[in-house]
Amino acid sequence: MCRLVRALPILLLLVGCGVGKPVMAPNRADVKELLTTVKTPLQFSAAIAPVSLPKQASVSHRFAALPPIPAERLQTLLVDVSNEMRLFKKAFAVKDGSKPPLEAASNAKADLLLVPKFSDAEVYYAGTTKWFVPNIFIWFFVDAASWFVADEKYGIYLKGDVSIYSVHTGKHLFTLPIECRVEAALDDFQRGWKFWGIFFVPKRLNASNWAKVTRTLLPHLEEEIKAQFIKRVLSSFFSFTKTPQFASLYKPTKETTPSTPAKPTEKPRPLTMLTKTLPPAEEGKKYSVRLQANGGTPPYKWAVKGLPKGLTVESSGLIQGVPADGSGGKRYSVIVELTDSRDGKVSAKLTLMVKARQAAPPVAKSSPVVYAVVVGVEDYKGGNVGRAAFALRDARAVANAIRSLNCHKNSSVILIEGAKATLSVLKKTFAAVKACDIFVFFFAGDGATSFAEGAPHCLLLYDTTFPDMKNALSLNNLLKLCRKVKAKQRLLLIDAGFNMSGEGRTPAVTEVKPKIHPLPRLKDKDVVLIVACDGTQTAYSSGLSRVRHGFFTYFLLKALAGKADKNNDGKLTEDEIFKFIESRVKEESSNMQTPVKLGEGKATLLLKSSK
């Protein structure tokens, strides 16, 4: 038991053990993202010169020393990361020898020379960790070793830059700044053994201790150097290579070398035209072909006569252009003439076939998209609103009729029935309507004239309270909702009455009625509204087996079935729908119900494909 008690502090403190393995540079999120973005390496070969390190520590801490970092190790690191990450086409090290690095890089056929130089370096003691005091307790009072407790913090720092030169011009191109600092908590072994170290560290840290700390932290520092080098090359330097300034500094100066005159005994080969045939062209399509030759004395000069309209030739022998309209379906005899720099000439007669333009396949006309919102309210939440007979049957039949329009394949019909037909639901439904060619709204249910100022005509929804008309939808608000719908045409169909007589589709008022008046005239050109009756009338329905609908809906269904298409053109206009319904409803109701058309908008539904 006592042993367990003595071991318990050790188990707790080992949680704070020394620094582990470093995070590899390519696995860091920012480096990984950059490597994914820039997939193509720089198309230059790079020579990396020996690394220059400072001779003395740039001490910024009280207890510090110059880290013993091998320069060859850093040079190898930069070469390896350049090749492994494909930062350049190829990277290699320039050995420290008698030749200057630029000359050595030129002899090795490199494009760029990278010269790493670090001006500041330091390995230092950064203080104690939170485990220092508990470690003293273990060291003095518990029979247990505390060497593995990371109670001291150390750091390593390196600052400098990598200068990039053009091997071709010897000019300085760019400088990549490198500044890395790594700090970590170390245990006694990672710091290097020190007798009675708990008392003498950091005052008596010697060269051996600083070397041990350097070896411990160097792998972490190297990964930091790699990460910064990758980011600087693929972001800053990569962007610089796309600038005119880079091109002017990197591009080697062109030196004209006088050509060696041909010996008097040497004769040039005969001038020969290699192009024997021309590939066919097509009217209206891009055409490009380069004429070929050898022998003679370059440079060559070409001329072509007889090309079809739209095609031209350059003196370099490039024939290009787009054959003009009307040039297709013909063969053209063209004369090709070739001249070299010594006035040698050859010519040939070639044939160029221009194919007629291929007729584009007919584009199938897409049928207009219809988006419909169909509402039916038969029974109401409040008990003082009369039942609208057959209203649900009307709404379902109209929804099916719109879905059955053969030429509106991509149509959407939303059916809202009974308790779902509330003002909030309708507003959300209208807001969700997608852009379409034709928007249709149909309502079957009770209507009324409001007691409010102006006595607006209203549609009674499921949760409308009566007679205060709370949650009712006035025709004005309905028109506002419809105008917000993105549609080329808007058609509104209303099967409801408004005269508050208690007959048909309007409730009865036992008290004083509001002022009953006709429906207002509309001059809107973006909507057309067809109502079952005027504001002073009501909308009737019939229970006869042949009807069992509202009069208005009964004849609307016949119109949508094609009965209203007088000229048999497969199209159903708003005028054809209205005139068909008006005459038949008046007849069926003995002139007690007269449908009304409001607005100057247009709407056309397709019954069948137009020929």
C-alpha cells in the first residue's frame, strides 16, 4: 500500500512528460491547403548554396547560447523539401568548394540559385512550468525519481532569409524571409543530465546541456523551417514569377552569334514544298493549317491565291480564319507560292474542299411552366360562417384539371384544403412560389364584404372570425401577394360570393349589413382576375348529380377540358375562359349570377401541342 502511495505522485506528474515528436510540415493545415491549391511546380531547376550561420548567439535571453546546428543538415533539408514537395522542377545542393556558387550552379545547368543566410540564432532557457513546485515535493519527500517530469521550458530561435538569383543573368530576383521559434517543456534527459540540477539550473548549464537541448528541439525547428519555406515559395515567389519585373530580371540577354558562312563548295538542298494536300474546311467553323517546306535557305515566305472568303494566309505559311457563309459545298483551286531568302521559288496547285454548314438540330420548344395554388374551404372553424357546399370537391377537381394539361409537363400544383387554408399558410405558400411562365390561383369557399372602412371584398379562410373578418384575405391583399410572384402571366379564379345574403357562398348577417357594392375595376396589365359573380351577388352551387359543383367551377372545368377553345388552336386564353363561363353561368342561374373579369393582363394555357 505504501509503495502505491509513493508511486501515485509519479503517475500524476508523468502527465507532464517532455516534448514528443514534431508535427510534419506537409500535414499542417495551412501548408496542406497551399499544396492542394498550387499543384504545378515552378518550372525552374534550383541549386541551393551552402547555408551560412552566425558565429555568435544573438542573445535576447539571460541564459542562452549559440545552437550547434550543422549547416550541411539545413542545406540538405532545403533540397529534400524542394524535391519531396515538388516546389521546383529539380533541386540539388551546391558543394562548398573553390568555385563561387553562381558559377557552380551555372555549370550544373540550374536556372535559379538559392542562397540561405541566417543572421540570428539562439538556444535559451525560458523558465519553469507548472510542474516545477510539485517536482520539488517529489524530489525531497517521496522515495521516487522525478527525472521524467518536464518542469523546465527551453526554446530555439533562428532568423534569416533565402536570396534567390537568376543563374542566367546573375541578378537578384527575390528574398524569402525565414524566422522560426520553437519553445517546449523538457525533462532532465531531454535537457541533458545535471547533478543537483534542481538547484543549479539554469545558472550552470554548460555547452553539453545546450547541445542536448538543441538536438531535442532541432526536429521541431526543422519542420517549422520547412513549413515557412514551402509557404514563401508557393505564395510570395510563385506570384512574383508572373510579373514583368521577374521576366526582365530572369530572362537571359540574347546575344547574336554571327552565323558561319557556308563554304563555297557547299550547296543548299533544293527548295521543296512538303505540303501536298490541304485538310477540308467547314463553312462557319474555325480553320487553321500551317504549310511545310524544307531545303533552300530559310526564312521562307509564303503566298496563296484563290482562298475562299474568310480565310487568309500569313507570310509564315499559316492559313487560318472562318469560311464565310455561302462558301460551303465547293472545291477551291488554290495556288501556293514559296520563296526562300535567296529568291528560290516553287509553286503548287492544291485543292481545298469547304463543306457546307451542317444544319443545327431543331431545338425543341419547352412548354410553358405553370405554377398553381388551389384553395378549398368548405367548413369553417367558427360556427357563424355558413358552409360552402362542394368547395373541397371544386378545389380537388380544378387541381387535377391543371395537372392534366398535356403541354405543361413541368407544372406544380399546390392544393390547400380545409383547416390548412389559413392566412399565414397562404402567405408562406406565395413566398415559396418559384419563377414560372403562368401562375394560377383558384379559390372555392365563402366570400364577404367587410365592415372595415372602404368595405373591401374578402375571401373567408378556415380561421376567419365573423363578422369582424379577422384573418380574412381581402382581394387587394390577394393582388399584392400575386404581384410578388415572378411570373410572366398571372390568372386568378375565384368561386365565392360577397353580398352577405346567406345564400350560396357567402354568410348571412342578421344585424346591419355593410355597404354592398360592385367589385372595383382594375387596370393592372400584369394580372387578370375572373370572379364567379359581382360584389352585389353571390355564387351558387348545385347538388344535381350532373353538377355537384359551384356553377362557376362546373363550367371552368369544362373550359379547361377544351370546350372553350373556339378556334381549336390548342390554346386557351383568358378571354375564351371568361366568355365561355359567363354565358353558361348566367343561363344556369337564370341571370342571378354574372361572372366578372377584372384587370387587363393576359394568360394563355396550352391544351395540346401547337402545330
